[in-house]
Amino acid sequence: MKNQYSVAAHWAADFDEVGLQKWAEELRAGLDAPRLSLGLVFMAPKFFKHAAQVLELLRVHARVPLLVGCSSHSLIAAGEEIEEDAGLVLGLYYLPGAVLKPVYISQAQLDEASGPSYWHMETGLSPEETNGWLVFADPFHLDCESWLKSWNQAYAPLPIVGGLASGDHSEQATQVYLNGEVFGEGGVAIAISGEVSLGSVISQGCTPIGDTWTITKAERNFIHEIGNRPAYEVLAETFSNLPPQEQQKSRGNLFVGLVINEYLDEFHRGDFLIRNLIGADPKWGTLAVGAFPRPGQTIQFQRRDAAAGSEDMTTLLHKLKEQIRDRTVYGACLCSCNGRGHRLFGQPSHDARHVQQELGPIGLAGFFCNGEIGPVGEQNFLHGYTASVAVFVRKE
């Protein structure tokens, strides 16, 4: 039975003009849709010199009106994660009633940006005119943290979901694709508007441990006091209260979770921004973290390991499924951290398989990232060790 809305497949061979032409035609023929809305393409670095030819072949022979993507060493197609000797992946999507607008973003624009109105002018879109953004960017020549902060000011709380490309690390070279163009820097953002919205799952791979607390003294990236006690003392107490087996799992795997939206009645998975616990000073009672926490912010310690990652992914996908259960899911894009996959889970295709089990069968295309983009609360962040899932769904 043909898929009605989306399909994705992996090309494992080297560049072959005739073979790719036939492959693209067959993939398009396998999608039972009157037309396409979007194509997502992700290519391994071995295709760098042929990238422009590949884009043209796919656009013409799969009849793709808008083709976007980036490079990566490891790719994702359907329920499979191809972590070694990857070729290229193509996802085709029919999104009824969608209005899609691509925007190229450069470091020069970021340097020039003076506030939200700048991006509204550059994109031609106000926050009211779009439902969210899908983004792929080069991490070496675009200050992605600064760009995301600026883009949040212009468009939050709209979701911004995606990932940072990987490529030739020795040369700090990646590629970003927009239709027939190959960019060695910058990023591509696609506005999702009209009758399609962008659902998201941001699985940061952690499980909460201990209680939630309030930060009572902090400066820069240092937490001095939690609940009016030395921060280190609270961490040590949290660890010592764990069962011996949990203590063993937590050694070397402790992180902090910071609540972004303090107006919630209760805090659950997905409400915390996970950041590194960089250091702890027993003498002064201080913790150093990979963020800038503020006094009054809620904090909960977290453990990251394979079991926690599976539990987190399953729980958040099920939560999204419940939220959109009466709406059509058209397809998805999965951006998974380079540190996940078999390195974390000890098995292949963990994240892709979970997405298909909860939301599928759907067309799922994606790649392994140098950083993942997605919302926590009403802000969007750059993450690590995260699976960021963008889900194309009928607007409510």
C-alpha cells in the first residue's frame, strides 16, 4: 500500500547519475499524493563535490517544488539510522494546505540584526503569519547561539526545530542545501504556515532524580545556594538518598535541569532545560553549570544514560501523540545528536524506531547533528545529546 503523505529512503551507493535519476522517480512513484510540498535531503561528505548535481537530479526527477537539507556523516531514513558509510537520504512530503517559505540566513545578517523587526523585514513574515520554523545550519561559520537568541526575540513562542550540520571536521566544512544551491556556511529556515503546524519532541535523554528546588543565590554560571543551603550540599544529599544501584548509574552522568516556565502548577519531563554540571566545590558549596541560572528558578538534578534516554524519548513521544491524536500526522524530520545512536544505546536505530512506533508508519528523514534545536517552554534552545523531532501535523 502506497503512503498517502510522506516517504523517505536511503541511497547507499556512490554518485551515479542514471541510478539516482531512477531512484528518485521510483521514490516519487511510491507516494500516493497529487503533488509534493517539500523534500528533505541529507548527504554524507563523500557527495560534497557532486552535491549540486544531486540536488538538481532529485528536484527534477522526484518533482520537488522545495528541497532543503544539509550534510552529515550519519543519516536517518524511515525507521533506520545509518551511522556508518552513509550515502544520502531523501524524504518527500505532501502537506495539504501548507504554505512553505524558505529563508537563507547568513552571519552578515546576524551581525546587522538590530531587533525583531529586522528579521520580520528580512523574512517577510510576522509571528502571526507562520506556525513554526524548521532549520538546518552550519555550526562553524554561523554563531548559532546568537542567531537563535535573536530569532527567539522575533518569533518565540513559535517552535524552531532542527539541527546543525556535520561534515569534514578537519577543514570545518559542512554544506547547507536550498533547492539547487549549495552553501558552505549560514543556515536555511523554512516557515511552516497555512493548514499545517509543527509539533515537536525534544528528548534530552535524562530522567529527574530527587526533588525540585529553588535556586536562591546565583551569579553568571555559578549556583551558590539552593533552598538557602549551599548548592553542593543539596547535590550531595540528593545523590546519597538514591538507592545504591541508582548511585552507580549516576556516577559521571549527573546534569542539572532548569525550569524555563515557572508558571506551571507541576513540572514534568519536557519542562526542564538540561545543561552540564561542569564542576562542584565542596569547600565553598558552589556548583558550576553550563548555563546562566537565576535566583528564583526551579532546578532538579538529572541522570543521563541509555535507560533514561529510552524512557525520556518514549514518554515525550507518547505525550505528543496524545496532544495530536485527532489530527493527521503527515511526516517528520529527526535530528539526533552525534553522541546518541549506538554510542549511547548500544543498538542501532533507537530514536528512529521509537518515532515510528509512536507516530508511524510515516515518512521520516533526518541526520545526526553537531547540535540540536528545539523548544523548552516558550523559548527555543541549542541542545546537546538530544533528539529533536519536527512533526508535520494538520493544524488544529
